[in-house]
Amino acid sequence: MKAWLLLALLALQVTLSAQSPVRKTLAYSRATLSGIPGESPHPPAYFIYVVVQRGTALSPIGVCVLGTRHDAVLRKVASPVVTEHDPNVRTGKRDTLVGKTSDDVYQVDVGEPKGPCGTDHPAGELAQRNEVVVCLKSSGSTWYGLASKIVPLAHVAAP
């Protein structure tokens, strides 16, 4: 009986140590509209955040946004993350993108497009079901931050 209990505790420890350090992934977009109706020469700006277990060392592999693969850079930011509701008109109204947390928060800076997210690896398969897939390396393992939807923020006018 003691051996059975010891085996169960060992299995639980292995399971707990293999849990993803990624707590949450949040994705937002902001469109920039030109003054000409029906014309939008500016691509949307993406604001992607990954909340991870405090103290976890991470390095980015890349990010898939709407099925397109991009390079990614991580920048640690303080929480909460807030932004002006309308950057062109200062109304004092603010949007909270990431709430206050004791975990670490990283902003994912999206680089230039590199092509489609292939279906020959897990990130490509995940990208078929999620609008954003952030691929991360930590302690020799690959982890994924998933956002099923990109939340649109209030648009801004082109300068």
C-alpha cells in the first residue's frame, strides 16, 4: 500500500513539474483608418501579452497571428497594462489590457511576416483553432500561449 502511495505522489510531482508556465495570453488589435472612405493602407497594430509564472526564464521562438508566422521579441512590462481608449482624443477613458497580477507579464512585439503557419508542427495545428499562438522556450521545453480571439480596440485616425 505504501509503495502504491509513493508511486502516486511521484506521478503527481512529475505532472506538476511538467505544467506550462504560461498562465494567460491576451491579444488586441487597433486599426488605423485613413481619411479616405473604404481605404485602409495601414495594417492593424497588435498588442499581445503573455502572463507567465513569476521568475520563469523565457525566450521567444515566434508568433502566429491570423495564420501568418512572424518573428517575435519579448519585453517584460509591469502590470496592470492600460492604454488610452482613443489615443487621438484624450478623454481620460482608459482600457485595461492586462489586469494587476503577481505573475510576470511580457509584451510580444510582432515582427515582419515570414509566411503561413504550417500544419506540420504543433504551432500550425494550434493556429487553425486560435487567432494568436505565441511559441516560447523555457528550460528546454516548448510552450504555447494561445488566444482564441483578437479583441479589437477603438480605431485611430491616420496622422
